[in-house]
Amino acid sequence: MAAPVEILSRLLWVRDAAALPDQALADQLGLETKALAALVTTQPDRFPEALVFHLTAEERQRIPDAPVLAFTEAGAALLAGLVPGHEPALLKLLPAFAEARHVITAQAELSLRVTALEQKLDTLIKVIQGEEVEGAPKQRPIGFVNEEDLPHGLKTQQRDRKKG
């Protein structure tokens, strides 16, 4: 049975879901892709489009080996009762599929964190180099300041004190 790394390498990200191409699933089960396609075609109510994708021509152009179908984890699980004699292979495949899905999710989270850190680092570098950074407070000179540089309302308070 394939290790999660092998499953991960064959997973596709299609329509915001992790899916296994029909050829990869057929290889794991020892079946032909035509047999899987026939199961899906003859029982469309059991395999909704959300769980088993019929890939469009545009999607097939972007994917190597151009599969016709892509099975989500739940779509692959639906095969358990329909493929006699291959239940053990499916039961071994599903945990590997789930682990691979978790790896993809963790990778996406890590990517977001790295992007946020890169943005913070860019801001720090700009501040260190003396460049103006949007959202950062303006540096004020130490010592005497012009009335225009005083915070709003401070000029009038100082004038009122001098008059009184």
C-alpha cells in the first residue's frame, strides 16, 4: 500500500478540495480507470459532483496525465461497498489520504505565516534604513519645534496660558 507521501505527491488541488486522480486511485485498488468511471456513471446519485469531480477540459489541460475524474477523500470512501474484494485496499488508502490532506493544510498555514513574517521584516528593514513606512509614526526632531509640528490643539492651549 502506498505511503502518505506517495498519496500526497499524486493529490490534486481542484475546486478548493484535495482530490486523487482516477488513475492514482485505480492503481491503488488494482483496477482500471474505466471500471471506476463506469461505477460513477452508473450511480450518479451515489457520487455527487462535490465528491467526485468530472474535470473540465480547462482543468485537464493544467493537470499532468489529464485525468477524467478526481475523487475527494469522501468520494473514495464511497467506493468501499461498491468494489467487492478491494475493501482492505480502500481502508488502507483512506488514512493515508487523510494524513496527506493534513500535510497540505499545514503547508498552507505555514505559507501564510512565512508571508506575514516577510512583510514584517520588510517593514523593519525600511524603518532601519530610514525610509518612510505607511502606518508608522513620523519621526519628530528633538529640540525646538515649529507650531505646525505641534499636535492638534496644543498651540491654542499654549496661547491661552500665555494670555491668562
